[in-house]
Amino acid sequence: MPETTPAASPPPRQRPAEEFPAAQELPAAQESAATEESTATAPNGGGGGAWTGLRPLLLRLHFYAGILIGPFLFVAAVTGLLYTATPQIESVVYRHELKVTPHGEPKPLTAQLDAARGAIPGGRLVSVTKGAGADDTTRVTFDVEGLPEGYTRTAFVDPYTAEVRGTLRTFGEWLPVRSWFDGLHRTLNLGDLGRNYSETAASWLWVEVLGGLALWLGAPRSRERLRGLFVPRRGPKGRRRTLSWHGAVGLWVSAGFLALSATGLTWSAHAGANIGRIQDALGGATPAVSSTLGDGAQGHGDQGHGDQGHGAQGHGAHGGGPAGAAPGTSAEAAAVPDVDLDEAVRIAHAEGLRGKLVITPPADARSAYVVRENTRHWPERQDSIAIDPATGHVTDRLAFDDFPVLAKLTRWGIDAHMGLLFGPANQIVLALIAVALIGMLFWGYRMWWLRRPTRADGTRLGRPPARGAWRRVPGRVMAPLAVSAAVLAYYLPLFGLPLVCFLLGDLVVARARRHRSARTKTPAGTSEETAR
């Protein structure tokens, strides 16, 4: 709707007509402040159908969520972009610890373990990781007092000489560079408090994407202009071209945005716990091989959701064992196993396990070795077995093929989110998605800037879409929307809390504007805001 200006008021400086979208492209966005106030008191309904009423509401939600959640999304995109390069950075920075030149026959794993224990005295053995390649070092991981929760110290041993090439603080299997960037992306390295930022971003990204898709695809277009859905507009600079780039690029990368949002929520602090309970109730919990002797039933872990972070690789219980327990542990009195680490690896190979193998020693006399594959690229190899340390018998076996479908999807989704599933190609796709998200935010804020009223008395921020849009939504549509929002707010708290803040803030602003309008009425009965 074009703005009207009383004769006594100075005429506004007009923008070129091309900067303003046609009414059908942004129906509520072009309404004046006076229309915004009158809309708030308009009765529900008009006979334009459900979409006619719903579209202004989506536009207003998309606008406010984009403005207020945009900074969270920007930080997540930038830190995620940095994270995608960490495998290559680690391979360069830690080449001395990770790689050796093969020569001769490898030393027994027990000898390598002794060397690692000498480099990290007093640590409790967590696991021994045998590399997949002949040039890989052997990783021996210990739980050491004084480290933050979830962190361990790992010795990197030359398998051919049993020489320790270095020790590093690790988080799961991540080395310091990747664990730092991982923490930056998930928590801004601020601990549990910082996790709220990434969960807020993941909780609202899908809302922004679906709302934007509905607005972009639902705008009326002639058959000749359908190409504009997929191809950004060329021509003079302005708001229309910015909107074209925002909509077309968003359409192309929407699937990637939704995938990142869904997988990010699976290991978030609050929503992740709720998703984990739902997954368990549906029989989709990630199973785990049983390490208890005499108990062949498979346990069910919670390895795919909840508090699991990027680096939480499920590297075994933090307990010592007879194969390498530190003096003074309760496991010291347990019988020394007849099956050593090398024999456990030979048994695992005979059972078909290949690639990188993680061996968790027995925690006590009633526990078994657990040997599991840790190949995170496609096709994934995540099989695991439990071995009786006295007899060498396989007491339990769990194949990745036997995982529930939901557990497989969770594993694949998380590994794809971390750039592991398809190697460098996966990393490139993630980087492109991150760059696209940064571009989407830039174009969104630019459109807001271009909507600002430029007048002789100064420059203000761009107007938001019209208030009171929810009153236009038919009751048969608004009722299920309200119920759905309430349910989502319960399971996704950092979606619900900002939503409540949006609504309360909107009410406060509306009340303040009405109060200001009532105090500044002109003699003709027109508010100063409308007169502008």
C-alpha cells in the first residue's frame, strides 16, 4: 500500500520504484505504520483463504526470527566453516605423532603399551587403537587426573620401534586442533553455558528454512517468471535483486540447512535429551556390545544423541584393566588375562573386523575385551565383538547391519554433519552450505536495511511486517498451529523460549506505540506516526 503524506508534511525522498517488490511478492511488508496499527484491531478473517491469512504471519515470524536469531546462525556458520578444514590441518600439524615410515615387523602391542605407560605414568588405561594403515602410529589413551571432563591423554607409539613419538590431550579421537574448533562450534569454548547458542541456532534454523520456502514458493508468479524460483535475478541493484538471491539460493541449499539443523539437535543439551528419549521409545537406541562375561545380551547405549558432542566417539569406559591398569586400581588384583592385546586383534580379524580397531581391555575379572571398528566414512564399519580374556571365545557380537534404522540414520547424520561420511567431498559440501548460510544472512539484513525510511529528519531502521497478522489466520488453521508450537516448545526448549520472548516483546512494542500514538494525536485526529 503506498504511503500518504499530508500537505503540511515535507515530502519523503522516494527510492527508485524497482527497489520495492510488487505487492504479490511481499504482501504485508509494504503496509504503512498506520495500516500496521489498524491491522492489530482488524477482525479475524477476510475471505482470501487460509494461505492469504497465514502468509503475513509467516512473513512476520520469518522477519523477527531472522533478525534476532541471525547472529547465532552467523556464528554457527563461521565456526562450522572453520571446522570443516580441521582434518587437513591436523594431518599437517600432527604429522610427527600420526605417521611413521614402515620398516620391519611391528612390535607386539603389549610392548607398545608398556612404552606408552612409561610416557604417561599413573594414567588409567582407556583403550588401544591400532591404525588401519601400515604408516599409522598406535594410539594408547589414558584417563589422567586433572583433565576436563571428557578429555584424555593419548600416547602415539611407533609400532615398529615402540618409541613414543609424542603425547597429546585428546577429546574422544580428536586431537587438540580439532577439539578446539569443535568446542568453538558447539559451545564457543564456554562450556555448558555456551551450548545454548548452538542449540538456539539449530532449533530455529529449520523454522527459518521452512518458513522461507513457504513464502518463496507461495508467492504468485506468471509462467514466464517461474525461472526466478531457481535463478537469482540480474539487473540493477536493489531490494528485488537482493530478495531474488536470498530466495533462489535458499531454495537450492534448503535440504542441507534442514539436515544440519536435525543432526545438530540430536546431540544438543536440552533438545537432544528429549530426542534421545523419543528414539529409545521407538526402539531406535544405538545398541552396544555387552562386555560382561556370562551375559550375551546386547546392551543399549545412548551413543547417538543427548550429550554426545562432535568429539565424543564412545571410546570405552574410563576404567583400568588387567592388561594395563595403573598400580593401586581395583583391577590390579584381577587375574592376568591369558589373551593379550595382539591375540585380541587376531581374533577380531578372524571375525571379519577390519580397518581402524579400538581395543578396550577388561575392566575387571568379570569383563571381556571389547574390540570395535571405527571406520567413519562410507561405507561405515562399526562392528564390535566381546572376547573372553581367559579363553579367547567371542562372547558377544554386534554388527552395524543389525543396528535399528533410526540408530543408523543418527550415526550417518552425525558423521555427515562432521564431514566424515564422504571424506573431502563431504567437507566441501559442508563448506558450501556454511558460505550459503552466511550469504543468506547478509541478504536478509540487507533487505531490512533497504526498507528503512530515508527522510529529511534522519534515518531509522526498516519497518517490520504488519502487526496483528495472526488475527487474519482462520481458526481452523490457527488452532493446530498453536498446539504444534506448544508441543515443539516443550521438546525444543530453545525454540520455545525465544518464541515466547518474541511474542511478549511484540506485545510490549504494540502497547508502547499505542500509548505514544494516543499522546501525539493531531487536531485532525491523525496520529503523528500515521502523519509520517
